[in-house]
Amino acid sequence: MPLPSPSVRAGSAGAVYFSLLGPLSAMADGRPLPLGPRKQRLVLATLLSRPNTPVPVGVLTDVVWPEGPPRTARKNLQVYVSAARALFGAVDGAGRDRVVHDCGGYRLRVEEGELDTLRFRSLARAGRAAGERGDLRTAARLLREALDLWGERPPLHDLRDSAGVAEEAERLEARCLTVYEDWAEAEIETGRAGLALDGLRDLVERHPFRERLRVAWMNSLHQTGRQAEALEVYDDYRQLLARELGLEPSPAMAALYRAMLGGGRAPGSPRRAVCGVSLPADSRHFTGREDELARLLDVSGGPGGAVLVLSGPAGTGKSALAVRAAHLLAEDFPDGRVHVPARQRDGAARSVNDMLDELGRLCDVGGPRRPDPAQAEDAWQDWLARHRALIVLDDVADETSVRGLLPRSGRCSVVLTARSQLAGLEAVHRIALAVPEDGEALELLATLIGEDRLRSDPAAALRIVRACGGLPVAVTVSGMRLAVLRHLPLAEYADRLEDPTAALDELVAGDVSVRSRLAAGWRDLDALDRDALTRLAGPGRDGAFTLERAMEALDSDERGTIRAVESLIDSGAVTSPAGEVTAHAALYEVPRLLRLYAREHGRPGGSVTGAVREPARGLGGGADRLFSRG
């Protein structure tokens, strides 16, 4: 996206410097580096667009061969990655350390001073931070420095015939546009509207429906004494919205227009109604989930907005992952990021109108409270159509409770966390979280008890995470407990957890109890699911079972057993170690801790054969929000 300002290129002698904000390029010691043929440059551009983050092999394959990969795709990718390593090796001798194989993909390690997009992001964050503390002069200067990193040509314009690269370039342009708005508003607030005036006119012509640009342009015209032109900007916009979308400008913009029309002093830079930030704190103990996080950022941060369902058993950290992504996506959502629980404190689903009321308050939807659910929903949809915000609806019970909250148009994104897969929602993206592998669970435990203590008895630490079934909520509680009981040897605590009669009693840290989390999920299951789960988790069963063993335990035929197991899979009460999502996999499993809880509280009833099943609502309560691990 060419900006109405001169370009200043960064870079210093003796260092490598990559640029994505224009054509893909690289400099070292003041001279350009050859980046090879087009496919090799596509791989490098994709790795640079996700710096310091594993990029799955499948993503790279889709970028290079959008029409379908050849048989030699993997080998060819290895050649391109080797070329990237050789590029770094020629500059600093660290090719192997720079491009590493990680989590089923490749991670390119690069510092802020070596990549213009990282420098752009750092300056933009610093500028916004200065603005939030009231230092608008510094904010304007830092934001201008960020904008000056952009070239005269659109980002990655030489590789945009690849859909994957084009999507990343569009995201970069959207971020730049947001920073331009931040900069223009800071200049207007400090009385220097003339600096932004011409650029705002050009950008409004390119983005006619972007209200924030219109407001800034109105204010800059008004501040420079051109009131009639400022009023005309509003009138043009109102007519455009009515003609094309059947909408009206926001209440905030209308109030600005009335202030200007009345000859009063308009606010320096009134923004349209926005959500701001209403998120839980990002946990410092968050570990792993690189692939899932990368996809969540890609999908939700896309320029067109998206709805994504993040599903998985209770305690796998869906909420923590959603919150981490929401914090990282700050630059992509200028109208705010909000987190709304979809359940009451007792675990019951909140009504649609209850959540609409909260969203209306958080996002300043405007107007009086609407007792009519249809009117409230229409007002919310109108707000979504005009804004660019990220909404996290956490611990969703079922499709009905959120369907009216999802955007029908516009550029907002919504992330739904749920134990079930919410199969009744159409046109949504899905990410299913499984229990992490031993290595990730150990990494989480180490963040809580310290690396030195974990290394003092790694075998016992492994026993602990396995006795927790790898479940992040249980590993977290174990770590919290061990952090207090510094004298307790890891081996002794592992012995306690491996005792099936004591494990749930040990998984308590202060007022946080794994048993209480399991109890909330147990209450969510219907009678048939509870009965089936109790039978599958009965004494003498180790948790893993085949379809044949399930038929025996449930005293049911194959069809009835498949329905029962599929319902438990959807609720998160049964998993498939092989990653299958239907009841036809060779092996299934009831997670260890849930198995112990079911033995405590279950009372098996009659056969499930021929029973009419209601859709299971899922397993677990709001516990995911309390724990650090995704």
C-alpha cells in the first residue's frame, strides 16, 4: 500500500536486513543479496512473514504450489530451506541456527533490527503506548517512524500472484492503515492537522467505507478552517452508506457532525464507538501450541474477518489459547478486542439477550437498552458491519446461544471456545485441541516449579505429567501445589498421583480443584452420556478401548455403540489417541482423571441400545480460563 509520504529505508552496514514492505529484498553490508528463483523467494517470504514462529510444511506447500504439489514437493522444499540457510551462512555463518526444523515446520529466527515488519510493529506499539499515557507528540513521532518504513510500492507486490503471500500482504496493508489512522489522530490532537490532510484525502478515496479515516479527515478539515468541506465529508459518507449498505453513520460520527454544524468546537479527534480491550491477562506460563496459535492468528487476523471454533476437552486450555491470540492480534483490530463468558457462574448457558447486553455495554453499541431480542440483535449486527473488532465468546454451551451474535457481514472476527465442536454452525473455521504431548506438558510444569527442580528428577516429573493424563489444567494445579510444597520430592508426589484412590485429592491448590472442574462437566452431560461414560470407565478398564470393547461395556449393538461413542467424542469426554474424530477409529480413550471421577460418581443404568440421544452439550465448566496452558 503506497503511502502519501516519503520512504525511509532502514539498514546498517555489517548486518543483514530484510524487507517485506515493498518487493521482497535483502541487504548485507550495504549490498543487495540474491534471493534466488521465484519459488525459493516464496518460501523465504512466507518464513519472514511469520518470524520466529514455526511455519507448517503444509502452509509452505500451499504457498509454493497452490494448484497442488508435485510428488517431489517435500524434497524441493528442503532445497529451498537449505538455500535460505546458505543465505544466512554467507552473511553471519549461522545458517543452521537461523532456519530450524520445529513442530512439523520451519522457524526462521530473526531479530527486530533485521526485518522491517518487526521494526514497524515495535515502533507502532511504542507509539500507541505513548498515546495511551498522554504523550501525543512522542506518539506521533514514533508512529510516523513506523510509517516511514513503507516503500512506494505495495508490500510483497512482486509475489502477490501467490494467494498465500497476497493474504499476508493484505494483512500488512491493513495494519499500516490502522497505524496511519493512529498517527493522523495524534497529529490532529496536537494541533497539526495540516500534516495529515492530504494523505487522509487519498486514503479515503481508496477506502471509502472506513469510518475512522472519514472522522480524521473531517477533523483535519475542521481544524484547518475548512468547515464546509468537513460537513460535506459527512454528507457524502451518509449517502454512500445508505445507498450501498442501507446503514447510517455511527452515533459518534453523527455527534461530531452536529457539533460542527452548530458551529461549536468539535473534539480534536473523536473516534467512533469502539470496544477497547476487555481481555483476561495473558498468562506468563503459556507454553507450546505453536501450530494451533499460528493458524488461529492466520484465520482470525485475516483482513476479511472470520468465525473460528476452538474445541477440545475441558482443561486443554482453549481459553488460554484464545486469550493469547487476542493479545497478539492487537494491531489487526483497531476497534477493540473483548472477552465475554458464554456461561453463568453456575455453568448454565447465558441467554443471547444477556450476552447482547454485555456486548452492547463493552462496545458502546449506542442507544437505549433494547428489551426486544430482535432489536438488540439487529443493533449488534449493525455495529459488527461497521467495525473491525475481535470478539472472544468463551465456553460456549451450544449453537443456539451464540448464533445471533456471529457477524453476518463486515470485517470483525469471532473466536468461540467450546468443549463440543458446535457442528450446527455453518461457514466457520475449526481448530480441535488435543491433550499435549509429554514434552509440552513437561515444559508447562517447568514454568511453574523451575527448570532446576524438574531436572533434579526428570523421570519423576514425567510420571507426574502422565499421571495427570497430560491435561494442562491438572499439570498446572500440580505445578502450583509443588511450588508451595518445596520440600516435597517429585517422586513422592508422583506416587500419590499414580494412586487412583488419591489422585483427585492431590490435585488441589488453594481454592482451585481439578475435581470441581470435572464436576461442572459431569453436570453438563445428559443421562445417557453419563451412563455410557460410567460403563466405559468402570473398574478394571485402563481407559483405552476398541469399538468391540465398547459394545461389550455398553451392552449395545454396533449402531447404538457408535452413536454413544460419537456423542462422548463431541462432548470431549472421549478422545482418540490417533486423532480420529469419529467413532470408527481403532482405539479410543477416556482420559485418566475423568475416568477416576466417573468411577466416583457414576451409576450405570440400562442398555443404550435403541435409545434416542439428545446432542451432548460438552464436558467441563469455565475452568479453562483459570489456567495458563492452551
